[in-house]
Amino acid sequence: MIFILLIGLLMLLVNSYLITGRDLLSPWVISCAMFFISTCFAAINFNQWDINLHALTILVILLGLFAFGVGEITTRRMFGKYNKNKSASAKTKISLLQPSMPIEFKKSFLVFLNIFMLFITYMYYRQVLKIAQSVGYTAGSDIPMLKFFRAATLSQNNMDFQGSFIVTQGVILSYGFTYIILYVLIFNILFFGFKKSYVYYFTPIILFLVQAVLTGGRTQFLYLIAASFIISSILFNIKHGWNKRKNAVLIKKFLIIASLVLIAFYCLGTLTGKTETFSFYDTISIYVGSSIVAFDIFLNKGIASGTGLLFGQNTLFGIYDILERFGLGNYHMIKEAAFVNIGPYETNIYTSYMRYILDFSIFGLLMMQFFIGSLFSFIYMVIKTKNKMGFLVIMYAIIFQVIIESPIEERLFMNIFSIGYIIRLTLIYLIFFIMVKKKNNLSIMSRVKKIQVNKCE
């Protein structure tokens, strides 16, 4: 049955690609691709994991992606860009945008930023070390420091291990500056070529990656790599007029970045002790592919879940966190799902679908997928049809983790609709407005050369 799902996903992926006009950056296409990749890893381990998918699992996964596609198609029609009867040989006019000048930061600002982030990184390291030592870590420990730190912060009494307010705000500032620097670096290199002075732009990004590693998790590291792909792909298409003939370049870029992500994921796991007993192949297979099998177990056998009476208690963590921050309740919610056995291994990731079904039923899942497809397609089509650059592209790249991780875990309500991400995105907007938009006289937004060319679809 796993191979029936694989064939169904491949057919849906090809159809989504054709229906969206061979748009590789379509949220629907990427969502189908991510589920296909996840299922591929599950299929490869068919015998070892003793997989026997049920028909209901296949139906729900395909219906979920179909509902996502309906949301995207509906949005595209609103933009007047969806036309299934369009001739493949039709010629249309497209606008190539060439910014008039690169985005420049003063060298003194970059030096200050590097010193600031270096200081915050050092203080964050000291904080992590202190927390790890409080639960038993010593310099001679066989277990990595970050494993002690992560165990402490994930414990039920994790309020005892909260860090310094100043360091926490410094890390949030570092997050905002890093994504802006990343955007500026990609923008300048794509439109104006690489300069030696851009070396100063790499240091903040590297320091943020160190901070991400010090969290004991791997997601922020992976999100930054994924964001770089989204930003570079969008700006690349804006530069080349969204030419479908450039799809091969995007596929090559995706394969390279995907390989880097998998290698980084495994290597970072050694720092927290997560991969010390698993090979590279086993680690990647479990993380990428086990969710499909776990979802099948959930649908057909059920899993242990919260017993509270809160609406959306397995999904709406970010919203309840916002309510709690404003004194509108005191909610104790557990994000981690129960573990289930997948062959000789254990996993507690069930795809994003599990939480929606657990809280809102299968019909609720389909409505949620329609909403997500509409939301991401709306932002994407605004960027594409208006060649939008700047903050909107940065925000889209950040929240795109929802699509990337959809076959693994839910991220829209657990991450994006949370007070932490609202603060981060607001901060990025303010920094971008002050440091880029205002100081560069809107040169990247308004003073651009538009070149009209004919393109064969």
C-alpha cells in the first residue's frame, strides 16, 4: 500500500505542476513534493519498518493535498493568472526588473553588528553552559553539553531554567538582523555580483547559526537554509522574468540545498547526542519518513493525547500562549506527542495532519488545508504578479517552514501564530524599514529599470 501512496503522490505532484503552469515555486507543488519525498524514505524502509499502510491513510493524505490545491487554484483565479486552456505557444510580455543600485550598509554598522552578535553569542554560550551544569554536565562528561541543556529546558520544571532577559532579547535581535542581512546579501549578489566587502555580511549569519546550534535543536538552522533557497529563488525569478526555462536551475539549486540540509541535520545531531546510536541513513530516514507510518498508526489505531477540554488543545499552542501573555487564562499544554514504535525505532512525529484531525476531525483537516493553500498562494501571487521585493519576501521565506515541514510536523499554529514569531516579524519589519528602505531611499522598491521582453510560455 505504501507504493500505491507513492504513485498517487507522484501523479498529484505532476498534475499540480501542470495545473499551476509549471510553477516550481507554487506552494501546492512544493507541498506535494515534500510529501512525496517523505513517502519515498518510508518506502525505502518498507521491510525494515514492517509497513502496512491502510487505505484510509492514503485517502486522507491525497485529499489533504487536493484541498490545499483547491485553495491555491481559487487564489490564482482571483489574481486572474489561472487559465487551464492557455496555449503552450502563446507569447506574453513580462517585465524584467533591474534595481538601480545595491543595498549598502556602512562598514561601521557592520563592524558594530558583528561585535554585538559576537557578544550575545558568547553570553548565550555561558548561559547554556550554566544550565547544562545545573543538571549534571561537567567538562569530562561523555554526553554532549547540549544534550544536558535540551533535557533541562524540555523538562516539566523548565521555568527553573529560563535564561537572562537581556540575552534572550539579544538573540531575538540577532534573528532579525540575520534574516535581513541574508536577504541583502542574496539581493546584491544576484543583481550586482559578488564583492569582497560582502565578507562582512557573512559573519552575522555564521554567528546566528552558532546561536541556533546552542539552542540544542536543529530547526532554526534548517529554517535559515530553507529561507535562503526561497529568497534566492524568488529574486532569481524576478530578475529573469519568471521564465519557466529556468526551472532546471531551480531544481539543481533545490537538490544541492536539500543535500546540505540532510548533512547538516545529521551533523548537528551529534552535538546533542541524538544521532550517536544511528547511522546517517537511519537518522534521515526516521526524521523524514517515519511520520507517514506514524500517521497511519494514529488514524487506524489511535494514540494517547491530551485529556483537557480546551478547543484545539493539540494545535493552537501559539494562540493560547498569546492569550496567556495578556492574562486571559492560564493554560498548561503539552506540545510533544506520544511515541509509537516504527519497526525497531520510536518516533513522535505524525505529519501536520494528525493534530488537525485530532482537534478538528478529517473535515476540519480539509478546511485547514484549503485555508493554508489559500493563504500561502495569496502571499506568493502578490510577490509574483507585482514583483514584490523586500520585507514581504523575507516574511514569506520565514513562514514557509509551514510548507516545508508539513509532512513532518504542524508549524502554522505551533510556531508562526505565536507571540514569539509575531515579535520577530515585527522587529524584522522595523529594522528593514529603518536600515534598508529608509536609508536606501526605496531604491530597491521604486527606482528600478523595467525591461519589456517577449516570452514563449
